[in-house]
Amino acid sequence: MDSEAVTSLAELARDRPPLAGGVRVVAIEGRSGAGKTSLAEALAAVTGWPVFHMDDVYPGWTGLAASVDLLALWVVMPLLNGADPRWRRYDWERGRPAEWCTTPVVDGLIVEGCGCGAAEIRPYLSTLVWIDAPAEVRHRRLDARSDAAVYTPHREAWARQEEDFYALHTPWEYADVVLDGTAPW
């Protein structure tokens, strides 16, 4: 996806109605290594909207399913009440919750990560993006990450959680935009 495509996605997102209070929420969903974070950063550069990373709220390596409730409680509910998201960051090095954080939001928020396209969250999303990439591309990207050594022992277990989550929620079926994750952002 080139800069023109990111600009088109930004225009689409800005044109969609705000469904989480007065905020347009763009969810960028897909499997680990699909390119969600890179797209979120490119979209944020065009829109000026902050990015909320699901990695910050997963409650550990077995917490994908539980993160949906945390996203609803700490991000969606405050937005619906006219407040900024207030969330408790998960400390991956210590394996426990850490400090409380706030994400200031004006009119848009980009949420990226596995789980943000859950059925319970979709009614509050102005735009849902699904990124698809072949397993070999995703695995190569995961191997190249700066935290690869920490992530590698948990990859299979996390992939099983993704399988379970995606079998239940099928976010690609509800996506406003489906992207090829092999394209550069």
C-alpha cells in the first residue's frame, strides 16, 4: 500500500460517522506480523490521530480473548462518555500490569492489534480494516522484530489464540477495507 492508498484510507476514515461518542475509531486487525503497526503509524501520520496498541493491554501471553473486555472497558466506554481512554499498560518484562496511561483523543483514534475487530467492539468502529498476509511473510517479519527473542517462545500458543479468536469473530467478513499485507505502507 503506497502513500496514495494510505491517504485514501485516511479520507475514508474521516468521512465515516463517529460511533464511539464523538470519535471515529479505526480498527486495524489481522494476524501477528501482517503489518498492522506499520499501517497504523502511516495512517496516524496522515490523520494526526493517536494510535492505541493492543499489545499494551493484553494481560500476558494467554490474554488475547481477555483483551476484548479491556478494550471495551478502558477505551470504548470512556469514548462513549466523552472521556479519553485510560488504560493499564501490561509490563511484558515483569509479566504483570504496570502503570495507568491515558491516550488523549480529539476526533479520531486508531486501534491496532489482534482483537480490536471483535464482535463486541464492531458497533463502535467507524472503520474496520483487515490486513491479510501469507504465513511465510508474517513469520519472516516476526523473526525480524526487535523483540523476537521474547516473542518466539510464545508464538505457537499465540497463534492458537488467534485461530480461536478469528474462528469466533471473523473480522474480515465485516471489514470496510481488506488489504494485502505484503504491500509496503
